[in-house]
Amino acid sequence: MPRLAVTLGDPRGIGPEITARALADGIAADITLVGAEDQIAAIPAARRISVGAWNAGSGESADHGRTLRAGRITGHAVETAVRLALDGEVDGIVTAPAHKHALHLAGFPWPGHTEWLAHLAGDVEVAMMLAAAELRVVLVTTHVPLRDVPALLSADRVVRTGRVTLAGLREHFGIAEPRIALCALNPHAGESGLFGDEEQRILAPAAKILGAAGPLPADTVFVRAMRGEFDAVLAPYHDVGMTAIKVAAFGRAVNITLGLPFPRTSPDHGTAFDIAGKGVADHSSMREALELGVRLAGGAKRGAG
């Protein structure tokens, strides 16, 4: 049976409750919960690892203090889960939503889980995939301001992301000959340079190296992928890719970090502080993340054996 380490995410958010509800649905894995002692104690699991107590800080009046405590708990939980995976004690990890400001305050400076996990695994080459039955999207640039995207977008970066994507589609999804498409950066794929030349200078040469279709306009490439023409779309920046996958499959998409030496999945949403503790949070994406984590970890375990 696959072994998964599951982090509860920010203790102020919906991570603990959606994890509890998703696990209550029945997950065919040996689960190790990692998080605040008082929160993991309330959730059935084969094993629990505490990284501190959350309720002990509930009396702190300053928001700064609670945010700092939440960031420390979240950060130590992720580091613990990665260590378990690298040491072979678990076959994969599933992470509940974290809060980037809290993590930064607590001394974890990474822009997101993707970059952080790559560092913890030895600064390996990774890619962020959002996957659902309808569509798979991989981001070429992730958590950066939109104004910085053109300068960060290079043929080398696109090719490296594409190669990680192709390997992930083969390894995790069993697609022997993956078909990928490259989404354009500019409207109408630049309209022959009228609306920008990144397509001609950067994206077209990268697509040729990868054997990918494109660059194709953003307003059609995702539709073509959903109709079965492509196995994944490389999106040049965060919101064009995230908007497509969330419109296609909100609540059912799963975030996968490709390129790690172990499978990692997470739900496709954030901490949702505004509804935390109200009993209304939808646990569908967390359940999908756990179920996909089981499948990917099972495959990794068989491959290692």
C-alpha cells in the first residue's frame, strides 16, 4: 500500500478540515499526518508527526504573532514531509494550502511550494502542472509579477520546462509519446510581430526543439487541448494557465510538482481564511489530490521495486 505524508497547511486556513473530510471518504494509503499537534490529533491516521502546537498560540493578541506561528508550523511541516520522502519513509507527499506571507515572515523565502520543494530536493529542475481529466497545464513562469514575465521568458527556460513536462507525462501518466502545445504570450500569437515578437524570437524556436505545437493563441489552445488534441499545454505565465484550468475543472484540478524524486500533489486552491472553521469548505480538490497522490506514489513504489 502506498505511503503518503500529508501536511495540513496553514493552521488558520481550511487545510485541516478539508484534509479530515477527504481522509474520511476513504483513501487507500498509509497516511502520515504532519502539522500542529492539536490539529493532527483530531484526524485518524496511521502515523502523526507534530511540528508544534497551534492552540497554544491562540491567546496571542497580535496578528503578527499568530501569523509568524502559523508560518513556522506550515514550514516545518513541509520540510518534515520532504525529509520523510527523501529518506524513503513515505512514497509521496500531499500538501494542504499554505499562506505565502506567513511563510516569508517565518523565514521561508520561497515564492511557492514548487520552488521550495525543488530546493529541498537538491535544487532539481521542476515544473508546476495543474491536472484534471479535462486539461493539463504546465507553467513556464510561476509566481512572479506579470511585468517581469517577458524578461524571464527564454527559449532555454521553455525547453527545460517542456522536457520536465514530457518526462512527467511519460512517468506519471503513462503516455508513451506525449503531445504538448505551447501557448503564446501575446494576443493572436503576436500577429506576425504586430503585437509582440516573443513568439518569433523565443517561443517558436523552443517549440521546434521540443517537437511541440505552437506557439498557439491562448484563446484557442486550451480548447483544442480539452478536445483531445494535446496531452498538456505549456503556459508562459501564471494566470493564463491557472485561469484555463480553473474554468475547466475548478474543485477537481490537482497541482503536481513534476521533476521531484518523489510524487507531490496538492489541491488547486488557497487557504480560504474567510470560510475556515465554518464547515462549508469544499474538500473535493483535496480528495482528488490525495487520490492522485496514491496513484502516483503507487507507481513510484513499483518502479523502485
